[in-house]
Amino acid sequence: MQLMQFYIDDLIKKALLEDINYIDITTDYLVDDNATTAKLVAKDDGVLAGINVAMRTFELLDDSIEYDLFFKDGDKVKKGDIIAKMTGKTRALLKGERTALNILQHMSGIATATNKCVELVKGTNASIAETRKTLPGLRPIQKYSVVAGGGKNHRYNLSECAMLKDNHIDAYGCLTNAVNALREKIGHTIKIEVEVRDLKELDEALNAGADIIMLDNMSCNMMREAVMITAGKAVLEASGNVTHENIRQIAETGVDIISLGALTHSVKCFDISMKIDL
Amino acid sequence: MQLMQFYIDDLIKKALLEDINYIDITTDYLVDDNATTAKLVAKDDGVLAGINVAMRTFELLDDSIEYDLFFKDGDKVKKGDIIAKMTGKTRALLKGERTALNILQHMSGIATATNKCVELVKGTNASIAETRKTLPGLRPIQKYSVVAGGGKNHRYNLSECAMLKDNHIDAYGCLTNAVNALREKIGHTIKIEVEVRDLKELDEALNAGADIIMLDNMSCNMMREAVMITAGKAVLEASGNVTHENIRQIAETGVDIISLGALTHSVKCFDISMKIDL
Amino acid sequence: MQLMQFYIDDLIKKALLEDINYIDITTDYLVDDNATTAKLVAKDDGVLAGINVAMRTFELLDDSIEYDLFFKDGDKVKKGDIIAKMTGKTRALLKGERTALNILQHMSGIATATNKCVELVKGTNASIAETRKTLPGLRPIQKYSVVAGGGKNHRYNLSECAMLKDNHIDAYGCLTNAVNALREKIGHTIKIEVEVRDLKELDEALNAGADIIMLDNMSCNMMREAVMITAGKAVLEASGNVTHENIRQIAETGVDIISLGALTHSVKCFDISMKIDL
Amino acid sequence: MQLMQFYIDDLIKKALLEDINYIDITTDYLVDDNATTAKLVAKDDGVLAGINVAMRTFELLDDSIEYDLFFKDGDKVKKGDIIAKMTGKTRALLKGERTALNILQHMSGIATATNKCVELVKGTNASIAETRKTLPGLRPIQKYSVVAGGGKNHRYNLSECAMLKDNHIDAYGCLTNAVNALREKIGHTIKIEVEVRDLKELDEALNAGADIIMLDNMSCNMMREAVMITAGKAVLEASGNVTHENIRQIAETGVDIISLGALTHSVKCFDISMKIDL
Amino acid sequence: MQLMQFYIDDLIKKALLEDINYIDITTDYLVDDNATTAKLVAKDDGVLAGINVAMRTFELLDDSIEYDLFFKDGDKVKKGDIIAKMTGKTRALLKGERTALNILQHMSGIATATNKCVELVKGTNASIAETRKTLPGLRPIQKYSVVAGGGKNHRYNLSECAMLKDNHIDAYGCLTNAVNALREKIGHTIKIEVEVRDLKELDEALNAGADIIMLDNMSCNMMREAVMITAGKAVLEASGNVTHENIRQIAETGVDIISLGALTHSVKCFDISMKIDL
Amino acid sequence: MQLMQFYIDDLIKKALLEDINYIDITTDYLVDDNATTAKLVAKDDGVLAGINVAMRTFELLDDSIEYDLFFKDGDKVKKGDIIAKMTGKTRALLKGERTALNILQHMSGIATATNKCVELVKGTNASIAETRKTLPGLRPIQKYSVVAGGGKNHRYNLSECAMLKDNHIDAYGCLTNAVNALREKIGHTIKIEVEVRDLKELDEALNAGADIIMLDNMSCNMMREAVMITAGKAVLEASGNVTHENIRQIAETGVDIISLGALTHSVKCFDISMKIDL
């Protein structure tokens, strides 16, 4: 899995322009053009994501930089692990440090949080997915990081999969009619997901032929019943109020997918630091 | 304090393109072009930031939308408070909902977290500031949100204020010489900040005439001593391992600024929901 | 169905810059700033698409322009029909004419060609779809125009629906394994389409649980057999060498979708002219 | 003749983003990072244009790709000819295939159609030119392809050459006055073209000193007379209702230029396929 | 003559981002949101250009701003003249002041310098033109300002008019052959200009049928002879070492065009100040 | 000191697109793809700035180009000095010549003008600085060139340093209150500059604790007095009506900074030419 280089480059350039704008007065005025070595070190245990983006940040500031990677995206790292060693101009290393770390720490934070959930549901049928609750401009790297952490991606955007929420159903009038109307119009590659709040709605969604049904904020008991009723006729997604405490229980109801907004909307950065040899 | 509209517009458009790309198949195929009313409701207690950005999101999808704001950026909101009421095309409200909330919740999350710290140090000399540990492309709205929460902004970028960290000093050779060399070269509007790890370095930084001195990961005792030694000759900034638990203590040492990376690098979104009248 | 205004604006601006660059020397030097009236007239029979894009082109050159539309996207127009009447500055009408028509004629050309196919298969089970054979930068308006013409959209891009062609299967080794491997990894909102060339492959694809099966360049007899074998267990898409002559026959085999690259890669523009009252 | 690399790169990136957006789920999940060989094969007889753009598409996805070109832009290719051989990562070849072919087939389609006309008028005085009826964002590659096919470019845009059509003349009042007024204002590098519909207007345009005169939808007899009257005092351009059937006749009237909108507004793509060795 | 609004907007936004970046700390923190009045006053005698660009700058910061213009582009203003009066938010006026003036002063500087030359050659046959020696990103507004000052535009760019300089001729081998080769290839709307250094080259250029001949750094005597030899068979352009002292003399040789790089490469800004009523 | 490559690249690409747009008809049609050698030669005495930008221009048109630099930014060059020698494709050299020189000459013009002032105040306490009176889109290269010429940069933009001018003070009510209000709100890295017109205001600014005080259009006598009164408690900046004639006198008053708008708003280009070996 590989994001396109030029997409990544645009993101990095935007971040570098925010951080450097014009010149780095401290580095540009004090540090000469010599080369040195630096390394990235994990300050915690977690899952790595974005290491190529970090390296690319330095490369955009010094195209002669060279590096060795000791871990790759998706790998587990432990506190103290050396993740990468770079040799390049001191100036470029110092100028790029903050930007490279900001991105790497954010991406690894997502991968680590995702992986925590993946570990918690291990052995059950459930997969972990993010939602569309992403930060502006960061959706591709956030979605990528979820996969690096062992999760699966939910729909990328509103063009890609239909999802009928209360509002759509209310706006249209009735669930069954809405699903039928939609099926008439959408392309054949599009799945239809329907959000339901109780077993009556579940039934209606199943009869309407929904491909995926989102069980919205249901109790584990209700979800267990939903799984039995559905009996494989649709993919079941649990969503709403998922915590580290209840995620295992939810998974054990037999649902197929557990989606969590927090994976991307409330990211705790994963701590990584850069050490320069001077 | 006001970000430029066209900067905001570019950010929103980028986010809308990520989320809609081409069309919103559910809304475009099911919902007609009529108008309706919706409201934004706080789901928690906190500080608002980004409400104009959220409104602008809807406006970019429906230029006839109208809205009333009941709170403005920087205001405290309580769980259940109605923040805004909008009247516009149902389609635009549904299409823009996720993008508007993603931004608003992120910004309000920052303002709320900042304000929590501001409250904790109330009555002391200390101000709360963010760092350059921001997310790519989001620096302006993140910095703005810190101010909305009652914090003060640290330097915007590497062009704007010189900061000598270990690496710069090591690369140059000696703190005093580095500060002197820098002062020869930088413009007269630029302050010099020096990072110090102990009182000996503090002394050297003071003698070199640093405008600001960052006390890096010092104990409260050492910081208290630093405040006495400095005696107003430089601004003192405490940084590193600041928590809700120790922030009051740190503030009470007499430092001027407490800076926290977590305000922008590990944001917990502030929960706000949209209710549509259908 | 509605493309986002700012996406459309960017496309128009790009086209206007290509055509005007700096100034329109003929119009700028000869024509004064007065207002006049103009109308768009169909020069042939067909289906309209892009009329709002055309109007927006003039609006970007003269924000005081006013217009009445007598047809909307998806409507059938006949030779001589007046499609729209605009009142605005003569300069803006003359400067925008070519750009507005270039886009409108291209979009209406696609809608018209799509509709021709839709009419030809009327009464059968088959829908008409375009492919990813679109022109660079024009995918959104091309996909939109297919829908305006009565077609349905195939997958928008490579992120949205998996499609295993020969090359993927050969690269992976075996169809069944490839489908299984993919199902392990993709999100739950993604369908899997498999391209097959004969009934043996069809069988394998069905057993592997493909959601959609593309019958590549098959004879109508083979497709008829494929429809019977499949018996609704997957969506069947006919593709390759579809012409006006054979499309009805193909549709009558019972396939669900007929996809045609020519709808977007070989567009014949639909002739529309602008008449100015002077 | 060479378009600027960075212009081409922007066009390709735009197209790749449309087609890949985020990841290619089929290729990214199934195909490993190994290298392989592929070739581009002509599926018809025609004239090649855009082969460097196609190669660049792969290069932007895999900067280690290598290729041999057996034909260059402007060359005639025959059905079955191998146009290029590429060796690079299978992933990049699969991801870039559609985008590279979409552009190459469009450009070669234009070159082939242009060349058809060029062949039809061979031996006469007439050159073949396109018009401003181009597709949004594609003018540079469309104009380039016309030249590759043996045509000559008409004016690039409205800044570059003045052309007085009915509307301009009507808006100004009188042909002679309009030409004179324009000559007073335009730069010395600009030619003036006047559109005429009969011999009386031709006469007026000649007397006014038009550099180029467009004979709009005239019969061949009238054009022959126009050529005699003009006697080399202006360049004569025939335009309107030019077909493969009448183009030779038009050329034989002695006009200098025959311009066809269809070369760029109604392009039939030239079929080229990619074969991968797996 | 009118530049396209969105081109102008992009230029202004770029400049505003350079000057404001994030916030205007002085204005945003000290000045409230009330409205006030301001005026632009000429501090010297000259020719105005860019007044709409200046107004647009304020409009982009405050869409409710209103203004009266007392002069328009191309008008002569005298020291002390009030050029425009604006009523809008004090914040927007203060934030936009520098950016608006920077552009207006540059454009008016060009118009004023051009007009000075136009006045100096008044009554002769000669027109004044700029060259391609423009500043990066500013060509459209620089060319526009030359016209506002009474000059005529030279070729816009290298696509628009062929010009054979020494280097091209040397690279090709011989002037006559080069002109002929070029004529075979270029479109019929393109003029050919040839640079000559003596009368022998002039003769060759005339015989080759050059449309325009640039007399490069010739003495006035030689130019006078060139005018006689040419006798209207080509447009003659004088270029090189033109000063306020010798421009009248050059014009009196009878040349058609005098082109000056300094009009755009060495602009002296025209002084205009903004007065705010507070 | 080093601007970021991708910022520079964007500027060059913008300029190349203005100058070439599509193709260079003269060069593309007449000059073959062979390589040759060219050199840049100073036509005057001055200070070099922008040589890497000039080289990069050629590199963007021909990535195989090679060059030797005989001077670097900040070096003094004399009339006739060979600044650089390039070996690359003749086409790229001819196409890039104008754009490369336009940028190099502008930047070197700024460096040369700055250096002239620096030389004039040599031996005094005063530094030379530019202002925010820059050209749209060129601020980074203009600021960079001032440093190359030996000057120091004033504040980069309105986010970076507070400056209270009359208007701000009038809008707020009183200098002392305005400074105090501002100090409450701005970050700790921001300096406050106050513009004063007489010694009374100077006194008030000093008492308010301004970091920098701008002496606006004061006589040298008044400035001398201001220096004595200030006695090092603030940085003093002289501004307004600075000329080559009076700059030494101003410097000798003891002020710290002399700022000149003309360094960037009224640049005289420094003449450099390119000679190609053909």
C-alpha cells in the first residue's frame, strides 16, 4: 500500500512552508553546510506509520540525504528503538526535524491507537475501521495509518458508498422506499449501508436489501440479537460509544466491523525524537 | 482576531473535496432541493472555536444559507447549548455536516484544552502557549484556537524568532558565541530564545543577553531558583512534561510562559452535533 | 445531482485562462461596457448537460449577468430550441462564448451519446455505464454527463471498487486466491469485480464470491449462458466492442450493465451556438 | 517542439489523482513491489502523439522505470506495432496504465485525425489548422497533437491575434471602422483576421487591410472567386462544414488554411493497449 | 481593457498571504470591528494604473466595503489629488493598506514612466512598447500598466510572435534560410520579427519577408537610412539604449516602435498614500 | 541562508509559463536538440544575488544541464566578469534566457542598491533594512537579496512583529494604553515597535516600554537628540526620505537601523547578459 509520492510531497511542502516560510533564521545564520548523522528514536511502544513521509521531508530539503530504515510502516517499535538513521546536511536535518516529526508522530499515533483496538478484539470476527471524522487535508494519511495499524478502511468519501442515516431517511420519507429509490440510481459498484437504531429498523433494512447495516449505539444484547437475525445477510457495523473497556464485548456479539471516530478525530501523537550527532 | 477568509476557504474546499470528491451519492440521489433548518448543539462543556469556519462550510455549498450564532469563538458553552441555527438547502446541510463538524470539533477541542490549562494557572504570572508541534496544513487554525481558549501564541515559525536548542549550540560550538553571532545577523525585530537545561546554562544565556530562556524539563525547585536568578532580565518559558497535575506548581515557580506541545499535537475533539429539522 | 461549485469554478477558470490569458484584444479594444442579450440555441437534437457550467462561465466574467434557462441538464432538446437567454455585458458574453460552449458542447455530447444507448436498450434489464477511460481533469464532468444522459456511473476510481483484471490475477497467481486475499484486506464497503473471458473463469469467479463479473468481449451466446449460470448471484457487466448495432442484442442476453469506453474517450460534441443581439 | 515538463507533470498528476485518489486497492493489496516488463501496442493505423507524456506517467509513479521508444511523436504507426517497452515496478505499471493510455490515445487520436486531413489536401496550397474549440485544460496538448499530425496551429488564444467576427463588427458598427480602430490600439506583433460571409465583405476587409480573412461557410465557387480577388493580399482561411468528402475540393479553391473545430472538439481516441509480462 | 477578476484575485491573495500570513497582530489585537473612511491621495504627478486592483484588495478583506473612484486607470493625477474614498471596516483598511499600495504604486509607476515616453515622442510616428523583461508573476499587470500609460504591448510571450535574434540565426546558419524554415512551420496568425544590427542584415531581413525588423542599438543616422530603405515594407522597431534624452531623436528617424526594457524591469514606484479618518 | 527549493521552483515555473505558455515558436521550430555552452556576464559593477535561481531556471528546462559558478550570492562582481558557465541543450538555454535573467537582474539590482547604502554608512552603528514595500509574490526573493547585499531584514510580515503607527494609536486612543493593551495579548516572542514623530512621543513610547522606536521623517538634529534620550533603552529606526545624499548623516546620528522602501519598491535591475557559443 503506497500513497502517491506527489500527493505526499504537496503535504510536506505545505507543512514546511508553514514552519519555515522564508528562512530558518537560527539554522541559516548559525549552521554551516556540512553533513552529519542523525537518528530517529522511539520514546514509547507502538506501531510505526509515516516513516517514508518523514524521510521525504528531509529529502525535499537536501536531495543528497541518505538513510537506513530499521523499521517499516506497520512494524511494532519499542521505547528506545532506533527507527532510522540519516546522513545529510546538518541544516536540512535541523530545518526538517519538526515537520518530519509532526507528521510521523501523528501517523504513528493513529497506527498505534488502531492497533490497540485490533489487539483487543483479536480472535473475534470483528475488524476495526475509522470513520469520515478526519482532519481537513489529512484524510489520505489518516486512512493509510489506520491500515498500517491493522485496521480496515471504511468508505473513503460520500461518492463511494451510500449510507442512509436518519436524516436521509426522514428527508425521503421511509427507509424501504429510500433504499429502493437509491438502488435505481446508483452505479452497480456501490454498496448501500443503512443506519438503524433498533431491531425493527434492522428488519426493515434487511428486507430492503441493505448491503451493510450500522447498529447505532446499541447495547451489546441488542447487537447480539441483531447478529442472529441478520444471519450473514448483511455486513453488521457497530458504531457509537466504543471504548477500550467495551470494545471486546462488542466484538464478541459477532458484529463484523467496529468503527471508531476517535482513531482520526482525537489522535494522541506517538512520541519519537531525533538525535543529531554534532 | 480574524483569519483571512480566502485562507479559510481554501482549507474548507480541500476538506470538502476529500469528503465529497464528485457527488454525495446518498444525498444527491435522495434529497430534493428544498430548504430546512438545522442547529448545532454542544454535547459537552468547553470553549468554542471555529464557528465561522463551520458556517462558511455550509455557505460554500449553498450561498443562500442564513444563520444565527448564539455563541462566538472564545465563548464557553455547556452541554446542550444550541450554538447556531442555520436555514438553507437540506442538501447543503447534509453534504457539509461532516466537514463543518470535523473542523469545528478540532478547533473547539484545542480551545477547550487550552482553556483548561489557563484556568489551572489562573492568578499566577504564567501564560499558556502552544508550540510548533502542529499538524500539516492546520497551523493557522490551531494557533487561532489556542488564542480562542485564552492562550498566547508562541513563535509562528522558524523565520520569526530565533531559538537556540542544544543542536544549534553544539553545531556552533558555544552558547555565548552562538548568541553573539546570531545577533550580528538577524533583523532588529527578532528576539533570541535560548534553551537551557541547568542553572549554569541559564547564567550563560543571561549573560549573552537572551531575550527569552526556555527552561527545559527542569524541576520546580530549579525553576524557582531560575526565576530568582533571572530577576526579570529575560522572559522565562517552562517546557517539557507539563501535565494537568503539575501545571499549577510550575506556574507558581514564577515562570512567564508554560508551553505545551499536546495542545496541538494530541487534540481531543470537542463533541458537537448537528440536528436537522425534517 | 450537483457538482460542487468551487470544483466547477476551478475548471472554468483554467479554461478561461487558456483562452484569454491576459486580455481579449478584439473585444477589449472594440466593445464597450454596455449590456446586451444573447441566447443559446441547439443546432441538433440531443440531451443537455452542463448548462449551469456554461452560465457560470459568463458569471465569472460579469457577476451582474442574469439568465433564464428553458431546459435543464438531462432534458431533451431539439434543433432550434432556445436553451437559455442571458442579459449581461457584451464584453463578458463575447469573451466567455467559446469557453462556455466548449464545455457545454462536450458535456451535452456525452449526455446525448449515453442517451442514445439508453434508448437502444430500453425495456431490457441492462443499464448503460461509462468506464475510467476519461480525459485528464474532466472525470467529474464526464461522469456527471453520463448520468444526465440516463446512464449509471461505473466506479469513480481505483480506490473505490476492486477490479481484478488478467494482469492482477496473473500477478497474484490464481483467481480464487486473489479474490480471497483481497477480501481479507479491503474495507467492508468495497465490492469486488472480476473480469472473465470464458465460462470456466465465470464459474471460478462465482465460486470465489465476486460481487460483479465483467464478461470481457464475449459473444452474445456465451453471455446468455453466463446469465443463466450466474442466476443473480453476481452483477454481470458486458464490456468490449459494444456498438449501436449490437448493443440491443447484448442487452437482451440479460446482462445487468453494459459499459462503453467511447462515451467518454471519443466524444462527439453536441452543437450549440450563441446568438447575440446587437 | 516540446511542451514544458512541469506543465505536463501537472496534467498527469491531476489525472492520476482523479484515477487513484488515495490508493489502488486492487493493485496495492495484491501486487508486490517486483519489477516486470510491459509494452504499448498500436491497435490501429495512425499517427503517434503523446508518447513522452505516457512514459512520464509511469515515471511519476516509479522513478526507477526505464523504457525504449520505437516511435516518436509524429511517426506513423501500424496496427500491431510495438510503440514502447517499459521495465519497472509491476505496481506502477498497473496503476499508471489507464491514465497513460487515456492521454496517449486522446493525443494520438488528434494527430491521426489531423493527418488524415493533411493527406487529403496534399499537393494543394492549403494547410490544416485546429480552432479554439478545445477541451478545458487540454489546449496545450491538443494544439501540440495537431502539429504532430502535420497540421499548423491557429491562434493560441484571444490575446494573440485579433479576429473580428459578426458580433464584434455589429457591436462596433462597421467593418472598416472596426479594423481601423483596432489597428490604432493593438501591438505591432498582432495580426488582424476578419470573418466575411460574401464577396462584398471580402472586398471591405481587403480594403481595410486585414492580414487574414476567414471565408465563413462559403461555397467552393465563391471561395475560388475570393482567391482570385484577394490575389495574395491577405491569407485566406476556409472554415465551416468541412468534411472528409469536401476538404479536397475546398483546398483546390486555392485557400491557404482550412480550419476544423472537430480536430479538437470531437476527438475519436486512437486505440493503443498495454501488455504486461507476468 | 480588463484583466480577469480571478487572475487579479489570485495575485492579491498571494500578496496578502505574504504580508499577513496568519493575523495582523497589531490591528487584530488593537482595532475593533467598526467602520471608518479612508482616502487614497497622490503624492506626485503621474498616470494612474491599478486602482481596481487596489479596491479589490480591500474587498477581499471586507466584502461590505464601499468606495468612490475619482480617477480611473489611464487618467493623469496631480500631487494632492484624492484618487479614491473608501468606507469599510477599519481593520480591513489597515490590514490591506500596504498590499493595496504596493500593487497600485508599482502599476502607476509603470504607467507614469510609459506616459513620459509617450509624451516625449508625441507628434512622431513612433509608438512606445515594453519588452519581455518583466518580473516573475507580474507580466499581466505590467503589460496592462503600459497600455494604461499610453503605450502599446509588444508580444506577450514566446508562443505568440516569432523573433529571430542572433542566437537563433547563428544556431540555424543563415537569416534567409531561418526565416523561410520558420514560415513553413508557424501558424498563419504569427508574425516574424528579425533582429538586425546593420543595413546589410536589414536588407536580408526585408528580402526574406520579415514582418517586423528590430534595429538593435543602431545610431539615429543608420535608423533614418533604415526607414528609407524599408519604405513601409516592414514594421521597424528601435531597441537598445533608449533614454529620455535620445528618445525624441529616435522617434524622429521614422521608426514605428520604440521598445524599452526599463518600463518593466526598473520600475520606480509612483507615490500614493492612504489617509484614514479616525 | 537558503530559500527552499520548492518555493523557488514555483516562482520560476510561474515565470516560465508567463513567457513560454505553450511553446517557444522560434526556438522550437528552428533549433535542434544539441548541446552548447553559454555564459553569464556582468555588464556593470554590483553585488550578485539569485545566481542559483537563474541556474535552476535552466535546470527546469533541461535536467541534464551542468554549470560552474564563478561567483556566489553576496559577491561583488565587476563589469565584464563571467559569473557562470553552463553547458546544456541549446533549446533550453534559449528558452530560459529571458526568465533566468529577469529574476537574476532583479535580485542583483536589490543587492547592489542595498550594498551601496551599506557602504555609505560603513563605520557607523547603523544597519540598512528594507520595508514591507515589496512586490506581490516576490517578498522572499526580495528580502533574501537585501541580505545578500549586506542589509538586515525588517519584520517579514504583520504576524511577526507589532508596529503601532499613527492609525493604530489613533484608533485605540492613546499610545501608552495601546502598547499596554497589546502587550497583554501578544505572544512572548513578539517585539513592539512604535512610530513617533517628535520627542514627546518618543518619551511616551520609551515609558511604555517599546522595544523598537521608529523615528518618522525626523531631522538629523532631532534624531541625534532622540539617540541621547533613548540611551540604549530601545532600538531606534530612522525612516522616511532617506537618500544617498543624507544617509551618512542619518547614520551618524547614532540610530541603529535605517530602513528604505526604495530597496524593494523601486528596483533598478542590474545588467547581466547571456552569451551563447554557437
